[in-house]
Amino acid sequence: MRLLLGSGGFRTDERVALLAAQMRDHFGDVAKILFVPYALADHDGYVQMMTERGLNAGYALDGIHTHADPAAAVERAEALYVGGGNTFRLVDELHRRDLLEPIRARVRAGMPYMGVSAGSNVACPTLKTTNDMPIVMPPSFETLGLVPFHNNPHYFCGTNFVKRDDDLHEHFGETRDDRLREFHEMNDTPVVGLWEGGILRVDAGRIRLIGAPARVFRRGHQPVDIDPPADLSAHLSAAAQGPGNAI
Amino acid sequence: MRLLLGSGGFRTDERVALLAAQMRDHFGDVAKILFVPYALADHDGYVQMMTERGLNAGYALDGIHTHADPAAAVERAEALYVGGGNTFRLVDELHRRDLLEPIRARVRAGMPYMGVSAGSNVACPTLKTTNDMPIVMPPSFETLGLVPFHNNPHYFCGTNFVKRDDDLHEHFGETRDDRLREFHEMNDTPVVGLWEGGILRVDAGRIRLIGAPARVFRRGHQPVDIDPPADLSAHLSAAAQGPGNAI
């Protein structure tokens, strides 16, 4: 399987250029990429925005929403790109249109997959490490399960700061690490907290970290910070799952 | 019905003092308060922490988890306080223990209710405006529906800033306003974005805002910023629901 998973936050020229270079390496000379815009409400606008911002890396994006039979479009696609937005809305659409199994089958057979932010969450076993607001209840939290770990896109460490009366104030909601610790109170799967601008390339058993650091969370272990470039596969294999005794 | 709904972020002496004063006014001379700690994993530790931090306002907190029959404990309680933590875990427990209907019946009959953060989310019709990570899938997103609006606790406006290499950097994930706009792409219920330290007192048809500002979001309308003290009932009534034509 070949997957390119992006954290999100590709908002600087440098980050967009890195992502585009990775996309060209990942997708090669395909004529067009089937694009899944379901995570946003405005599907046509989403496809247009991707091209305007250079996030298509020069490829023609074929919006899946323009196909009367989206599953058939998946069957015929050379490559697939699932865009970010609201993960719950995306997962709801994938379930209701019965697209999970067709996508799994094609990616397992070698079709290159790309997902950014919510699109990276759905490559994982469930949506349980999304940062998004649950604006709709999908039939299930199950997602594609193409990789044996969870991604937490837009990862950051520590408290965050918000503007109030033009001053920055510490925000007292749970930190991202608090949230992922709570995830591991109820789940075993390892999680990659991927800083904005970061990319995971999954290919031939390797899980390469590119562009930004990551923090790997495993149940029962202290989190581990890793700088790019690195191969995360030893941290994220099935053997890395389950309660440990490090803490 | 009488409800006290807190945003969260009661981490400064001033905020704790305000909350305690509001609690004493709200609960009066009840002997003890039934406390629901299901949003955190460590129930005993949660009750102990509440008292250590002065968040009990001098009241004895009776942990519902110490009762073999939690529904019977609700039936007998003089007052109820639902603590914050992970909203999905809290809602999952409330459904699995069949506690929604007993709590609704008692609060509608006059038992004072208090909820902070996740505990304020569950007073609303659904959990769809929580900020929490979906670490477990509850049987339904339905919550108590004691009020006809949604609360978004720990509200903040604009982008936030995170530390990276000791410098503050803008974070490019969706802003809170982005998330609530997406909520209103799929739902009609008005939402109160309640800044940290803020409190809503619901009593006799009034919805008083205390301690911090709020931003009210209605589908099809521009958000409205409101400073305390204020009565939000005109903004949040059933008549305020549904698409408008202001934008």
C-alpha cells in the first residue's frame, strides 16, 4: 500500500512546495486524481480552492461528487485524494455512500492514497483521534483502517493561547496531550501526533516522517518526540500496541 | 427548571470565588450534592480534586459512582452536579446506565442542576458542540435537552497560538467560529459560545450571562457578542432558531 498522509496547516509557500513535491513523487504521472471533498459543505468550491492554492500540485482533480455512482468512480480511479474539513461529516458520507470497502480494496491493490487532516484521519482504524466538532453522528466511528495506527493531525504540544481584548491569554481547555492520554484510557492503538506541515509516507512497510516533528503516543508509555526525516515503523507496528510497563 | 452551566477554565482564585458564590445562591442549603464524575476515568480522584480546589463551594459531594443503583441515587438527590472532562465518555456512561430520563424528570420537577464544561454540554439537546475528542462512540449523541440551545464551553475567538521551539506560532486548524459555522451547516439550534470563567444561570425562563462574555451563533445570522451581565433568553428562544435572512 502507498499512502501520503498530511497533517494540515499547509498555509505557507514552503509547506505548499514540500507537499507538492511529495505529491508528485507519490502520484507520479497519473492523468488525474479522484478528489473526495465530502468533509466540507461546498464541494465545487473545495475543488476550485485546491487548485487556486496550488494544493493540487498541478494534477487535475476530479471531484467524486460530480459522479452519479461514486463507488464506480473509485473503481476506475488512478489515484485518490481525500481532503480535510470536518471528519464527522466526511465519515458520515463515506458510510452512507458505501465507499469504505471500495476504497480499501483499491488502496490495498496498489492505488496511491492521499489524505490531509480529516482525510488522514480516515486512513486510520477509527475517527477517534480527530480534533473536529461532532456536527453529525455517523453510523459508525469506523474508518478505512489502511494503517494500524491513529494520526492526530494539527498536533501541538502544551497549552495554547487565545486573544482576549487584544492580549494573549492561556487557554484552560484540555491540552492535546490530555486528550490523547484520555484516548489511551479507552483504546490501545498507537497515535502519531503530527505537527502542522508534517507528512507521513507509508510505502512497503516503511512509515517515513517528513517536514515536521511528530510525537508518538503509546498506551502505558511516555510519549516519544521524533524529528524528520525518520522511519516511524518501529514505533507504530502491531507489536507496539497495548499496555506497556514504562509508566 | 433551575440550571447553572459553567464554561470551564475556573483556574484563577477570582473565577473560583465567583463560581462558588453562584453555586451557593443556586443550591442554597442542600445538605449534599450528587456529583457525576463519569467524564473522567478516575472517579474517586475527581471527587477529591473538586474539594481540594474549592470547586465544591463547601458542599459535600456524593459521587454517583459509589451508588450500586445510580438511577435511584438521582431519584433521591437534592441537587445534581455533572463535572467536566470528556463529553463522549460522559454521554456514553449516561446512556449505558439509563440515567438521562431520571435526570430529566428530576430537573424538570425542580431539582437544581449544575454542569461545567462537558457537564454543561449534556444539559443541551445533543453533544454536537463539544470540543472534546471522540475517544468512545456513545449509543447516541442525544443528551438531556434541558435547554433549547447548545453551549460551546471554553469558547474563544479567532486563531490560537501554540508553542514550537519556545516561540508562539499561529495554529492553522479550524477556528472555533469555523467549527460552529460548520455545526450550523447541518443543524438549526442556536449556540452560546461561552468564554472561560463564564456562567449561564437558567431560571424561570431567564438565561443570565455572568462572569465572562458570550458569542451567540444562530444559523443564517451574523454572530452577536454579549457582555455580562445580560439576559440571553431573547437570543436563544425557540423563535430564534432556524435559518434567517440576515446573511
